[in-house]
Amino acid sequence: MAEKTEIKIESYLVSEFGTNCYFVINNETKEMLVVDPGDNASMLIDAIEREQIKPVAILLTHGHLDHASAADALAKNFQVKIYAHEAEKETLEDSRMNLTAAFGAAKKFRADVFVKDNEVLELIGCKIKVLFTPGHTPGGCCYYFNEQRILFSGDTLFCESVGRTDFPGGSSAALIRSIREKLLDLPDNVPVVHGIARPV
């Protein structure tokens, strides 16, 4: 049986909203994933180059500005692709739904690869299951690292709290259903790595 890939997770506070961006690094190969680069692309690029790690992909849990704003700059700098759930295309491209219109200049975001519910991605030596968890946004998702038993929940689930549903496209009923049907089935001891350092 193949050995489990050992990974290291680093967090970076990247926006005035208190958003966490994560680096998921394969300890052996130094390949890495960037999860939710919400802002401050130059700081993230400097950190990647300083650590001499190699980006393979960018994973977006959803398309709000505080999770996606730096994705394009990182993708272009390192020539990697941006992944998001297929139901999040409208949020990424609509400045009202991605909240850029409400917080400054209206912008569109993009993804190169649109994933499906329960799809398993094989990246940096890990198998990563996509869990479709709409509610905070129409196409929000979580990424579950099967062998490492770690969940990246974005703004779906926080410590003793859940994501907001009062933004365009949000639904409290959908969010609760997502948590009940998708996340409560995971093992009890799975660490949840969430999107906001200070959930509000």
C-alpha cells in the first residue's frame, strides 16, 4: 500500500476582511496548492519564491472578492490553473455577486477548471474530493483531502459558526442542508481549515 503523502499547511492573512489564504505543501516534492488567495498577490508570490516551493494549482472555495482577488495574478505569475465549482461561474463573473461592486471597483474573476460535486482531484500527490456546499454562495464548495483527513471549508463552516447567507445568491436553507448532507458525514476527528480568521 502506498504511503500517505505528508503535507504542510501554512496560513496567510490576506485581506482587510480577515481572510485566510492557505498553502498546502507536499513535504517531499515541494509542490503546493494555493487555497483562496483573496488579496495581496505580491506578498503571496514573495512567500512562494522565498520558500522555493512550486505552485501546481489554485483552489477557490467560492468567488467572493476576499477569496478570489489574487487568483488571476498568481495563476499568470506561476502559469497554473484556477479551480472552482461549476455552479460558481456566475458569482465569479458578476461584480454584484462577487462583492467587488460593493467594495470598490467592479471586477470579474475567472476559473480555468470547473469541477463537479464528488469529483476527486489528484494534485501534489493527494486525492482531494470536491464537496458541493451551496448556501454562502450558489456554487460554494469544500475540498476534502481523503488520506490526510483535512477539510478546507472556505466560508461554509467556521468554528462554532457558519457562513453568512445575506449576500447576493446566499441561502440559509441551502447552507444548512449542505452542512447536514455533505459535512456531517465526515469522520468526527477531521480538522476544519476555514476561510476567515475573524468570522463575523
